[in-house]
Amino acid sequence: MRKQTLTLLSVLVAVSMLLAACGASTPAPTAAPVAVATEAGATEAPAVVPAATEKPLSGTISVSGAFALYPMMTVWADEFHKLHPDVQFDVQGGGAGKGMTDTIAKAVDIGMISRKIKDEEIAQGIFWVSVTKDAVFPLISADNPVAKDIIAKGITQETFNKIFITGEIKTWGEVVGKPEITDEIHVYTRSDSAGAADIWAQFAGGKVQADIITTAIAVNGEPALVDTVIKDPLGIGYSNLNSVFDVSSGKLVAGGILPPIDANKNGLVDGADEYYQAKAEAVAAVSSGKYPSPPSRFENLATLGKPDGLKLAFIKWILTDGQQYLDAAGYVPLTPEQQAESLKKIQ
């Protein structure tokens, strides 16, 4: 019995030595993580090595263009910088024409364009995508001699045509049907290339900025145009939503009135649907489609060629997380369908 036991022991030893020899020639498998017992008797998961993260965004993005989009772009730039501190921004206004010229000339990375992109610009390599919506509004002085009549009756699209495009209506008495009032209308327009001018010309029956009557008084830049009109009791002009309302209060700029557009031509202003005294009312009208298009319109960003790298990351963020900042800034977010269309375009 003892002899059998020794023999069996010898066999086991031999097998163990053979397995050890084989194991030396192949790498041992990686052991599974083992939970570590704590003093309280609970188990503690082993430390996990974090996966490699994407390289942080860095660089500078230069932007120029439409005054209409400038306030929103400054908000987007600030919020994006908070998320990516190594990304710097250089944002300038100057009008849609400047934004397009700068983009084509490679003077900036992104142009803010508050009008439709032209075929000749696309032929030069311009790529564009819509990012929000706003509108252009007519503007007169609160000291206008027929202000009360205008607020009560509104102004029809046909009358705007005869003021801004054909020049047939020359006095404020003609606007409200009171020929005894002979105060001459002072028409103001932009001297710089502007998306707002194009959109307003289209609403008034023209096609482009140049269709506005040549006798109009040209003013350089949107802020100057607004200031000039409200200081002239006989003046009339046009401006973007975010320029005719005070940024902090949401009320109309002091000294200004937005002449109601009598869209249904009934000779009466139909309350808040046509007469806007607060920014929230105007934004709601644009968003719902009650305010006509034009002069409501999409705001676009343009790049020379399809955006990539840092530009692509920024524009994609604007179309997703960046949309949450539009309401507070007085702009109209894209609908889910419009948002999906713009995102698909930049993919």
C-alpha cells in the first residue's frame, strides 16, 4: 500500500514539472481584477486607468459681418470660450457685405450673412449654413407728425413700396390719407452693403439694396441709421430686431416707433399681432410666422469651403447646444427640422 502511494506521488510530481516547463514558453493570461476587502467588510473596486481623451480645442476664430447677427455671435463666442478656454475669438460687425468680402479674401474664418447667399458667391467657394432667424422692422421717430394715425391704421406693403422703391409717396399726409399734411418724408437707407437693406427692399417690392430710391439719405452702419431716424421727426428707415429694441429692458429704443405693417389691408392695426412695443412680442410674431417673410429671414454663417477643424466644431456647437442661448438674446431658434437640415449640411 505504501509503495502504491509513493508511485502515485511520483507521477503527480512529474506531471507538475512538465506543466511548469510548458507554462514558461507561453505568456500567462492577464488576471481579472480582484475586489479588495475593506475594514468594514465591503468591497472596493480596483482602480481603472482612464481612456485617452480627445485633444483639447485651441486656436483663434475670426468672425465679421452682419450687425444683425453680431450680438448673438458675441454670446456664442463667450459661451464656447467657457467650455474651451484655449479657443480665442475676434468678432467684428461691419455689415453682411463686409463679412462676405472678408470671408472670400480669407481675412476671417467665418462671415455673418443676414441675407441669401448669391450664386456668384457660391461660385467663389462660399459654403453657408443657416443658424437662426430674425427680422427687419420699419422705424420712425416718436415725434413723427402723424404718429398717432400710423399706430392706429398701420402702413400697407403697397405704401412701403411707394415710399422706398418707386418714390411716388413723398409726404406723410399721403401715408395716412390726410393731404392737408404736407411734411416731406425723409427716407433713410444704409450706405454700406447690408443684408437688412436687401431684405427690406425685397419686402417693399424690389430685389436688392440698390432698388431703394436714389434720393434716400444713406447712412453708414446700423447703429447710426437707427440713431438718425429717431432724431428726425420726418424720417423713416429700417433696422434689425436687435437694434430697434433695448438689449437690457426689451423695450423699444427711446424715441422710436415701429410702424405696424397692415398685412391684411383692413386699414386697422390688429393689436399685438401687428403693433410691437416689446422685444418679446416681436420675437413671438417672427417665430409664429405672423410677421411676414420677408422682412423676416434666416441668419447664415459662411466659410470659404466646407468648414473643418475648429471652425466645424464651433458651428456644430452653435447648431446644437448653442441654440439654447437664442431666446434670451432675442433671436428665433431653428425648428427641429431646420436644425437637422443645417447639421446634415455640415457633416
